Amino acid sequence: MSTTEAQASPLFTLLARQWRLEAEVQACTFARDGASLAYALADGTLAFVSMEDPEAAGVRWRMSIEDGRSTISPRARPVAAPARVPVGEPPLRLAAFGSSGFLVGTSSGRVVQIGADGSTRVMVEHDSAGVDALATSCEPAAGERAGWVAASGSVTRYDPEGGTARAMARYEGTARVVAPAPDGTRIALGFEARLALIDLPITDPLGADGEPFETALGPVEALAWSPDGRFLAAGLLDGGVALIDPATRRVLRLPDYPAPVRTLDWSADSRWLVTSGAFRTIVWAVEGSHDRPKTLETGRSGLVAVEAARLHPHLPLVAAGYENGMIVVMAVGQRDELVIRDPAPGGLRDLSWSGDGEHLAFHAAQGWAGVIDLPAHMFKQINRRVP
């Protein structure tokens, strides 16, 4: 395992821990409590990173009493390598689960719970097929952050506290992505050519006679519910974004994206939808009407597509990662960008904010992975009243 960095800017060198792992990274996520970070690798293992960093950027940050200038001293010791935990047959599906652990699905059908200490517990083995997709509830109201696993034509909900697993819905085909609604009353599934929205009766989900709502959209890359549950956004391999109103079953297409839309993020108040897939970060102002939403000009337009765009959990900030490996942070509705990572070998794949918004994880092609410290006082001048 190499800790050699790609051509890095001084700021990135001061703020980031970066590794080049032996296998391609397929997904990354923080644990709910923010104590650890996991990367799912193409060799069937997880790489674990502890966030207990004695030389975090916040520790090395100093402000001059005389002129108020901030400085960050370099690290005194090399960055520790992530720990490795074998899980099963790749590709792996990964999500945070419980307060401090993770849920992993394998291509052999195994669903594994990973503890904060790296311990593993096999929850189920699906004999007939692998795990298609998995997710955790986006709001505590939906089963206390339950895990939702799509495998063998059935969506099953798992309790992080070890309660009885409950089959919630059936489907046909191979699901690419699954997303439970915030209130746990619906489940969305994205497929190679369609999207399905299934209502979940509380008493007997699998005994329901109602037909799911399905619409032909092409390959679905990502799904994201607005926190208020009013809209479901679907990122498409081609064709941009689809915005679905479950109450009316109206589908609004937001086309003209030059690249696949692989990431979607909603603001906590459901006003903004942030997407990748264009030559700049796209922020849609969704005000709850049925009209086509307008965009808030955010960041700068270039010649390289945005592969991932993620909203800060507490501030009106967006982190964007590009095909050329560059990572920038910008305020919603502002053109100015802070370049955190210069273009580097290996196109960026995805980003993930920690729950407190002080760390940004990333992974890129060729096995590159890392986590960037972004202490809150870096953004104290951010305007929180963005229209």
C-alpha cells in the first residue's frame, strides 16, 4: 500500500490524508458517529480509516495574534495506512449502519454487518443471487436508520439493533439502486430501463395488491428523496435528471446533461437539489411547485464534467469532483471556488461529507482514496442566507 501522493497542491498536502490502495475503490462512506470511514474495494475487502487523527488540520491550525493570519503546519509523521477487513465476493455494496458500523452486500448474496472495531457478522446468505443494491434510511423516522437490501427479487429491512429482518416489497429484474422514503411508506428502485415506486402498507407489505408505479427512464444511476418526502430525484445514465412527485405520479424531466448524473443531494429544507453530470455544478431551486425549477449559478463552467457533487450537511456549500481528479468547494449561488485538490491521475468517482461537515472523503480511479480536513472556521465567512 503506497502513501505516495499524486502531484498535490500545498493546500491539499496540508489538509489531506491520501493513499493509493492495491485495488480500485468502488464506494466510500462515513459511519454515522463520524468516528470511522470505510472504502469498499474491488478485491472484496473494506479499507478502514480512523478519524482519530492526532495531527488533524484543526490541531495544526494557528492564527496570528498580530495580523490575524491563519497558518497550518505540516505533519510531523507519515500518514498511517488504512486497516483492511475481508468481506466477500466483489463488487461490494456499502452503507453506514447503526451508530458506528457499516452494512455490506456481496455478489455472492452475503449481507454482512461490520462493527466499529472491524468485527464482522453475517446477517443473511442469499443463495440464488447476489445483492443488487442496499441503502440505509435517510431519516430516523424510517425504522431507526434501518438497512434496506435489494436481493433475489425482494427488498428486506434490517434493524441495526439486531431485530427481526422484514421483507417489504418484491420486484422483478436486477435493481441498480434502492432508496426508502423518509417516512418509510414507500420504496424506490432504479433498474436498467425503468424506475419503480412501491407503496409499503404498514401491516402486510408483501400482501399488498396495489401495483407499483413504474416509468421508463433508461438506466437509473442514483436516487434521492427530498427530506420532506415530496419529491424523488433520479439521476440517469443518459437523459439528465427525472423529478417524480409520488402524490400525483407526475414525472418532470430535466434533460440536457452532457454526462451521466451519478450523484444527487438535497438540502435539509428540500429547497435545493444538487447534481453532477454537467460542466459545472448544477443547483436546482425546487420550491415545491410543479413548474420546471430554476438553477442557481454555482461555481465556474469548464471543459471537464463534474463526476460528483455533494452538499455540506450544515452550510450552503457544495463539494464537486471532476473527471480529471480535481476537487473544489463553493458556496451555493456563488461563482468563486476553492480548489482543494488539483487535477491528478485517476478520474474522481465520488465524495462523502462527514456528519459534522469537517471532513470530506473522496475516491478516484487507479485506487486513489483520501480524506480532507475542512475545519468549520475555514468557512466562517460563508453567507448562510443564500436565496
